[in-house]
Amino acid sequence: MMELDDVQIRILELLSMARLVRLGEMLSRLPGCEVLGRLGWATDTIRKSFQKPITQEEYGQLMDVCNDLYELGDSPAFYGGGEIAVPGSAPFQVFDLNGMVGVHLELNGYIDNHLRFLSALSQDLEPPEAESCLVGRTLLPDYYVRTGAADLKQVPQIRAELKRIQDDFDFVSSSITWEQVADRVKEYQTLDLLNEG
């Protein structure tokens, strides 16, 4: 398997974040989970920042999203049993995001690393290395285990997501344009991870 460079890893992570946008929008309707509704804006802002500097206001708002995601993990909203309906399946609880370290914390980590990356670039400093923290977190295993899946490899949504992860790796490993990245981000932002398998 080919090694990815720093920018390729950052794009791979961005694509993973984009696939969480629709789920975040649904969860954001629950009290205390409003920050999850800002994932679409954060994804678009990060994507644009690869091509041109973002404004100080955008940087500050991205920092707010980052901090609010971190605080979500300690809030009653996260542990309180809030849930959303999943057609044809058991409800998805906010706590189901806790799988594999906590998707909310991995989102926080990705955004925090990107903010440090942008800050370093603006000051002609050595930027931090990209961290691969989101890839695979979109599998949402806690939800499927909690709702009775005996073999995660047989869950259609997990199988579909594993295929998307591999497709993304192949995509970022090829010669791509920022327009192609924007198109894939836009497509993923409408994806329903819990129903598309």
C-alpha cells in the first residue's frame, strides 16, 4: 500500500468528516448537540482553506466548533440518552458516537490539527504533521453492537463504508484536482451513513 503525503492524509480526513455531516445535522436537533449541525460549514471552510487563506472570523468560528465538540463529550447531552429515529432500525443515540475513542473527539482533533496547520502556514513556521484520526471512525461500530449485530463485517452499512474508505484512499492517491475534492465533499455531505449500505 502506498504511503500518503501530508496533504493527502488531510484530504482523506476531510472526506471522512464530510460523511458525518448528515448524521451531525440529525443529531444537532437534540438539546446540547447543536455543534454537530455545524460540521457541514466546518467541512466547507476547511476545504476552502487549502486553496486560499480563511478570514480571522472564519478561523475563530472554526475554533469555536473545535472547542464545542470537545465539550460535548463531557456534557449531559452526550450521556443522557438522546436519540434520533433510524427508519427500519433501532434509534441512534448520541452516545453511539463514542465508538473507537469518540467520533466527537476525533472531529475535535482533526479540526484542532488543521487550525494549527493554518496558523503555522500564516507565520512561515513548520506545520504539524497530519494525523489520521477520523478514517474508520465513520463505521460507527458502537451503534451496531448495541443494536444486536453479531458480526460487524456482515452489516451492510459497515461494508459500504469500508468500500468508501478504500475508494477515498485510491482517490487521494491519484492525481486529483481541488474541484474533484469539492465535488466529493459535496456528495458526501448528503450521505446518510445509517441508511446507505
